[in-house]
Amino acid sequence: MLIAFNKPFNVLCQFTDRSDPPRRTLAEFGLPPNVYAAGRLDYDSEGLLLLTDDGTLANRLTDPRHKQPKTYWVMVEGTPTDDQLDTLRRGVVLNDGPTRPAQIERLDPAPTLWPRDPPVRFRKTVPDAWLSVTITEGRNRQVRRMTAAVRLPTLRLVRTAMGEARLGDLVPGAWRAL
């Protein structure tokens, strides 16, 4: 079984949380029993999360050796220059080593998405922009660290695709079997 789930902002990619106070988890969304997340999506990120009951499939989807592409729509603070975008395309050096090259595109106009709760901070004097970022590895907070490395802090991050799976028209908290 493979499930596409639109993970809302500030939800953990697990079914339990031992924090005090506990945070929101996958348990509240009526997902089928015996599935678990194939990979992670940060607590403060949104969008496509794949869940499965098949360990072999989960490994194929998440093991870096398989180089499954993951696409994110990323709202960044600032107006990206061609040099910044080219640096991201070539790969940047992070504290845990260089990243693989990434596919980077400007999204203009900005994508139409659901409102986020709480909303992204808005500042009249600081522009923002949307990028499509596709990577083939999945380090901890990688896209956020990549954009920060070129002085474009991430304000919002939504995963829209993972391998062949697409988020499509799923609303936050909804899921469908693939």
C-alpha cells in the first residue's frame, strides 16, 4: 500500500509524540493502520508525505542510492539573482559537505496554495519570491540550508512531488491511495 498525504504545517511525521506539551502527529488524520512515513518532512514544512506498509518500497523511495527526485516549492526572502540561482543549480557546500546539483526554476507568478496557519510573516520592505527546487538527496533540512547558503532564507516550504508521486489537489490533512 502506498499513500499520498498532504502534511499540514506543524505536524510531526510520526504517529506519537512524547513532547510536553505533545505536538500534532499523523494519528489525527484517519490514515490506514500499519502504515508509516517513507522518509521525513520537517515539522515546519508542508506538502507531500508518502506512507506505506511495505519496507522494501519505503527503502526504494528514500535510500539516497536510488536518487529519487523530490520537488519543493520554496518561498524565499529576497529577490534571487541569476548568480544565486546558478550556485544552487551547481550545488552548494554545507557544513556536512557539498550538495548534488539541483534543478531550480523561478515560479512566476507565485503558486496558488492554501493559506498557512499561522501565516508567513509579511514585511512591506522586504520582497519575497517562489522557487521550484528539485533535489536527489534528502539531508536534514537540506533545502532550507541550501537557500540560506546563498542568502535567501526560506519562509515557506511545500513538497509537491517525490519520485513519480505528485501532491496534486490534495488539501492539507487529506490523503489518497496511490
